[in-house]
Amino acid sequence: MSHRHLRHSRLLLGAALFGALADASADGSSPPISVVISASRTSQIGIADSANAGVVTGQQLEARTVYRPGELLEATPGLIVSQHSGEGKANQFYLRGFNLDHGTDLRTSVDGMLVNQRSHAHGQGWTDLNFLIPELADRLEYRKGPYYAEEGDFAAAGAVSVRYADKLAAGIASVGLGQNGFRRSLLADAPQLGRGHLLYALELFHNDGPFLRGDDFRKVNGVLRYSEGGAARGFNVTAMAYQSSWNASDQIPLRGLASGAVAGRFDTVDKSDGGGAHRYSLSGEWRGDDAAGASKVNAYIIGNQLDLYSNFSYFLDDPLNGDQFSQPDRRVTTGVNATRTWPASVFGRAAENRVGLQFQNDNIHNGLYSTVARRRVATTRADHIVETSLGLFFDNSTRWSDSVRSVAGVRVDQYRFDVASDLDANSGRASERKFSPKLSLIFGPWRRTEFYVNAGAGFHSNDARGSTIALDPKSGAAADKVTPLVRSEGMEVGVRSEWIKGLQSSFSLYRLDFDSELLFVGDAGSTEAGRPSRRTGFEFSNYYKPNNWLTVDADVAFARARFRDADAAGQRIPGAVEGVASLALAVDNVGAYFGALQLRYFGPRPLLEDDSVRSKATATLNGRIGYKINRRMKIELEGFNLTQRRDSAIDYYYTSRLPGEPAQGVADVHFHPIESRSFRLTLSSTF
């Protein structure tokens, strides 16, 4: 092969392998059920630029047991996906010493569309993945750290990209029933149409969960895509539609269980909490490859709407009516991403250059309102925000010798914020620019082993309202404006090895600094300036396939998170994840049976800066067993929390007030329980 297109050629080869695996299972008009865990994980030796970048294939994703769609992202080693409210709400994410809330500093995209929502009513980077259909996921790519020129806003801790398939090996029809009101049906296929394929999928879903007032989570979800060509040359046009509604089972105070103020772990205080959401999108992607290089362009328009009702402090602010508030958010997001890659030579060495453009505009209407049983009674703030960003990046990949290569890049991001608030003093415009250099050095491979050194700068954007604020909308007190873009700096050393047959391992040590963990406090409508922070840690990931019927995934990660300034309150970062571990075993090719077990450990976290209050650890064991009735049909039984643990999905420490308690309230641990043991039975067929 010519030395042209170093990175591009590697990606095309990987894509061709994925396509070959899918096509190999086809057999005329009646393809058999795919073997979901027999294929080995794609080797990253000579492809990845760090020890913490990887690709998870669609077959491996299909083998995972997930309670909710967002948990598909836990295929990323060290990432925890949790929930503290009703199922329709965006998940909580934990990675590399971060409580990422609903998505800050974890850049998430689906088919090139950024899922993180900027300047959101409930929290910066709101990442709602409930529209994701796992069966359509063709691959998941993950990267951690601010070392990659193409990853911009929200990517300091990591970036995850999910790609939908252009075509399916076979049509899919499935029906699932389970405890706690679980019902799910899916119909999907991709028949040939003209020179391409027309992929369609329709999902209907309902779940109550174990809660005394059921979540009553209902969603309708659809995808329609036309595509032609392949990974190198082709295009697709995709429409997606998602709509849902739910009751919220928010966190409850620990003291409420002891006093009987709440009826049990699965009770809630304000039974009118809940919400509804929809997401509609139209997107397209074009890919071209010729002797001079390769190009890719994707563009999208997304309409999102959320109506969210929450009450976390109960009767602290309003002893009569309660503290429920609503955070409506509706927006139209448009975006364009384009890259051009071409071969080059650096001092006579084979190289590749890449240049890219990323544009996004958000037209946002949101606010914060006091409500009683979802009825609006007062306005805290209402805003119209136009947020526009343009990112340009360039990187160069050079192979200096058979055992040394480098990736050097830089990106520049320009942001513009325009806020029109119901309080004139909080209206205004702001802008900021950030330069972010990147460098990766890769040594090897020697005996199927590579070593990595990575360094880079990144950033995350803050809520636009914080960049123009003058008065606290709740108290009326003077408020300080915050920096629109906050810099992060990271460095990492790592190693990846496939020296032992069947075993793929990676180990890394990292450090990540933030100038300030600024954030918009959606529950109060105000902005708080956080302290500078540092996170150091290690990650150890293993994938082992000793034979054709057993697969083992084992990952462990630890992070030390501290504020870097001196403060009497303490140095710990509340909610910062420390230890994380997972072990997954999958079995197939043992006759008609197949199955899997997944153990996940979510370690304790500090809940206060002085570490005087800590959460307990959480451990869950999920699994499934299946039987292939014939070459087209299979039945699966999934089980969740098999050991019936009474752990927390999430813990907070703050002040709230239950009826009859002192007016100043009581500081306490508030928790959301993990779901009780439950089972789901799914019958599926290919056609």
C-alpha cells in the first residue's frame, strides 16, 4: 500500500472489516441471527493515538445488558452512567474523577450530531440519550483527555461517538415484556432501494420502574435513513423523531426513611414531579475519496424541547406550596462539520495532514419558574439565547521511523453569546476565543506493544447567561459575570499491548487541570464560579478472548480529585468519582445457548469539601441468558440487580425541609436508589 492516507487508510480498513462481518451473516432474503460475541475486538495497535482511545463494534454493543439506552456508553472503560430521577431525564455521567452531571466535559455525538445541549435550562451540556436505539448502533468510538484536535467543547474528560448503521444484516422484529411495567417493541430493516438502502426503525417503549408512583415512562422513537456507497465514498440522509413523557422519582432524604415521612426507598416526596421531551432531527453526510485525499461533510438541524418539573428541597423556600420549579427549554440547533485529509511529506517522512471546520448555532428559549403541581405561579427568569460557535482545527500525523510516529495539532474556537433576558440588566452580548494545542507521540510497536505520551489543552463552554449576568434573578443581589470558555490542560503516559495471544490490555496515568469549574445553577437561575481543580489517576483496561466461546472484559480506574487553591472548606470536590471497576463475561458458540454476566462497581465519593460526609459504594450484577430457537429466532431473559443490592444510584448532601421540620431545614444525604431485581423477556426474529 502507498504511504498516502496514513490515518484515513487505517479507518477505511476498519470500516471494511465491520462491513464484512455484517455481510458475512447474510444468506439471501433470510439471514440468520448474528453471533454477537464471537468476533474479537478490533486491534488498535498502529491505529490509536493514546492508550485511552478505542472502538467498540456493533456486535460487542449488542452483547451488552443495558437497563436504559444511555448505559450503552458504559462500553467506554471507566465510564459510569447513572440516573437520579425519572427515566425520561438525561442520565448522570461519571468519568476520570468527574461528576459530569448531565454531560458537562463528556462530548457525546450520534452520527456526527452533538448531543450535549449548550446553555440548557437544567444544566450545561445536557445529554439526553433516550432517543438512542441500541440495535442500530454500528460502532462506538471513545477518546479520553484533551489531546485530539477534532474534539472541541465538552471533551476535556472524554468524547464518545456513536454511529448508526447504513444497512442491517437482516431485518429485526422484537417484543419484550418484563416486571415493573416494562414493554418494548422494535421493528427495523434496511431493504435495498435503487442504488442504496432505506433503513427504517420504529420503537415503542414503556417502563414504570419499582417506584410506588410508577415512572410511567412512555416513548415513541423512529429513524428513517437513505444511504448509498460505503465508508470511503457515499452519502446518507437521516430523519429521526423521538417523543416521551414520565413521572419523576427524584432523590429522597435519608432521614425520611427513619422517620416514616417517606414510605420506603422507592417513594418520592413531590408526586407531581416529572416531564416530557421531544427531539426531531434531519441530518446528512457525504464522503469522498480520490487520489488527492479524502473529504467528509455532515450537516444537521435538530429541534429539542423539554418540560421538566422538579422539587429537591421540598418545603424549604415555600412552606405552604412547596418548592417545585419548572425548567422549560426549547431550541433549534444547526451544525456543519467538514474535514479534508491529504498525504504529505515532512523531512522526507510519510505524513498526513487534516483540516477541519465545526460550526454550530443554537437558538434557545428557556427559563425558570415556580410551580405547584406543574402549575406555573411565578417567574424567576425567562431568556432568549442565541449561541454561535466556529471551530477550526489542523493536525499532522507523521511516521518518523518504523517505531516512532507523532500527531501534532491545534484548534481555535470562537464563541458568541447573545442573551435577551426578562430582566434587562441580565441581557447583553459576550464573546471569547480559545487556542488549544495538542501533541501525541507513539512509540512501537515492539512485540505487539505500543507506548504513548500525550499532552494538550482543551476547554468547556459555560452557560451563556453567566457571561452577561448582572443581578441574581432570585435575590436581586449583584452578580459577577463568568468566563465564557474555561481552559483545561492534560497530560498522559500509557501503554497498549497485545503480546499475549487473545489479550488486549491498556494502562495509562493522567493529570487534568481546570482553571475553574464554573457552572450555571439551573435550579436557582444564577451562576457560581468554581475553584481551580486537578485530577490525577490511572486506568487499566483488558479484553480477553481465550477461545471462540468465551469473552472477558475487565476494567479498573482510580482518580484523585482536588481543588488547587487554599480554602477552609476543604480540598475535596463533592461528587467526584474515585474508584470504578467492571467485569463482564460473555459466552456463545456452545450450541443454541448464549449468555453474559456484568459486574459493575461504583466507588464511594466525597459529598462535602472536607470529606466529612461520603457516599457508600454501589455494586450491581446484571446478566442474561438466551436460546437460539432456530437460525432466525431467539429468546432472551435479562436480569438486573441480580443480588438485590439496596445501594444508591447517586447521592447528594444538601439542606431540605420536610413537613413539620424546622424552618431552616435539615442538612442530609439525599439518594436515588438503584432499581430492585427485575427481569425482562424478549423474543426477536430476523427476516
